[in-house]
Amino acid sequence: MDTEIDALVVAIDKDTNGVVSLSEWVAVLSPKLEVEKDFRAIMANVDIDDPIDLEEKTLDLRFRTKALEQELMLLRKTNGGLGNRVRGAETAAPSKKALQAKMADKIKLLET
């Protein structure tokens, strides 16, 4: 145990005086704290400290991804390519065609 503590002190003690100061602790912990704050900001709608909530969100995302992949495969099978189907729809209103083309481009970007 003492060797672990000694190794910790050596790793943190930048001025090698054998004493770990507050500023040395802050210098070691600040980058980790910033990464943690960034991660929590990204995961804003998920309580990452609650394992049940985290698992629920993970399962929900897996289900949605699988459902979207299945729907995309069905569209490909039935229509011979999503881009051709959307851009080839001559009966749609002009504003609807533009929206369909925009969505098709987004889907193509996600596929690549």
C-alpha cells in the first residue's frame, strides 16, 4: 500500500519536494474534470449517474436504430433505391418534392 501511495505522490508532485500541494492536485484533476463536464453536457437528457436510466436510453437507441435500418432496407427492396424513388416522384407538389429530395440527401449522408 505504501508503494502505491509513493507512486501517486511521485506522479503528482511536479516540483519533486515530496509534498503534494493543492495547485498540483488541481493541475492533475482539471483536465479530467473538463472532460467530465463536456460529457455531461453531451448527455444532457440522460442521468448518467442512474444506471437504470442509462440502460433504458441505450436500449431505446438500439431499438430505434434497428427499426430505422429495417425500414430503410424495406424501402430499398420495394422501390429500387431511395434516391431514385424520391427524385422520380413526378406527381408530388413542388414543395413536397423539394422536402423529399432534402430528406433523401440526409439519408444518403447517414448511409455513408
